[in-house]
Amino acid sequence: VQLQAYGGGLVQAGGSLRLSCAASGRTFMNYNMGWFRQAPENEREFVAGINWSDSTYYADSVKGRSTISRDSAKTTIYLQMNSLKPEDTAVYYCAVSGLRYISSRGADYGYWGQGTQVTVSS
């Protein structure tokens, strides 16, 4: 099983980025998937999650500025981030959880991608 996250980069404050995470090796059609991020010297934090029926859940820090979605084959998830702020700077990770509900706890996710760097300049 592999999760490949990509789409990060350097963007100015107020800009947008779209992160993608492609799953291979198995289907995650009935699983929840999520995005987490970790800034230097900070703990990993939940960003957004999407469940098997495409219900979504967001951290307050990104709510209203970000949209998580997945493709119809349910093998790729996306995180569209708008109105980016310098405090959004972090390595962003995608992950898969076998729970029936969307969890914001990293410990509930069993598969993780390698991360993609997002840097927002002021």
C-alpha cells in the first residue's frame, strides 16, 4: 500500500494550492482519508477528513478556506486550500483510517503518505 502526496510548493499569502494524494496497492473506497500537517517544532495536527460517503470534516483553522474531495474511483483525494496564510506553512500528509467515522486523531490512521511541503510567504 502506498500513498503519494504531491502538489505542495511556495506560495504568497492569499494564494491557493491544491494538494493531491494518490493511493495505490489497494482500494480505499470504504475508508476514511484525511490530511494532516506538521510545522517545525509543532505537533502533527488534523486538517481535514473525508469519509466513505464523502462527508467531510475540517479543523477550525482551515474551515471556510479549504475543501477536501476525492475522485469517483476513490483512489485520490484532494485538498484545495485558498486564502493561504503564513501559519499554514507545514509538511502536509495524507492518511487512511479504517474507522467508520472521521477521526481527527493521527493514531486512528494506519497508512500515511510521505508528505509534501507547503510554504506560505508573507
